[in-house]
Amino acid sequence: MARVLIVDDNEVILSILAEFLSTGYKVDTAMDVQGVLMAIAANPPDAIVLDVNGPSAHGLNLLSGMRGHGITIPVFVMTKDKSPELALKAKESGATEHLVKPVDLRHLDRLMAEALNVAPMLG
């Protein structure tokens, strides 16, 4: 079973995404950069769902840092910002996909399944 790391500084969003994804994946969560680093070291994820406006540092900086250290797994960034500029910046930073909050869970399911080459949870 694939492992997914969800990173968000909002406990409610973290809980909703973790509950949803846990039906098809092993799920770890983190609320800040230290938690991300600890989670990656303890249980390397197969994919990451990352809030752009958190945690503790700008999410795109964190993504760029991960890419710079050779982490090539799918990373789905989330934000409330619908601007095409941010979507482009996310792609340039190495994001697999830019998702707008509130995240459409069916869409996330399809994207995650495609990126990890598994069957979607919702069919």
C-alpha cells in the first residue's frame, strides 16, 4: 500500500484529508517543516499533499528544497489562491499538480491514483 504524507498547518484540513486518503493509502501527517523532515526520514512517502501557504515556511520553498535534494515523488500543492501565476510557480517549483482549496476529493483521488499507478479509491 502506498504511503502519502499530508502537510498542512490547519488541523481540520489535515484531519479531513487524512481520513479520506486513509481508506486507500498509509497516511502520515505533518504541520510544520520539522514534522515533514521527520516523517520523510522515518517513513519515506510515495506522494505528498502540501499546503503552499504553510507550514512555517512557504510551501513552494519547501518543495524546491525537496526537489533540490533529489526527492522526485509526486507532490500535489494546495492553496486558496486560484491565480494562474501561482499555478505556474508551483509547476516551476516541481509540483505534480496545483489544487485549489477546498480540494475536490474525487479529483485528488484520480490524480493520486494516476501518479502512483494504482486504482482510484472511488472508482
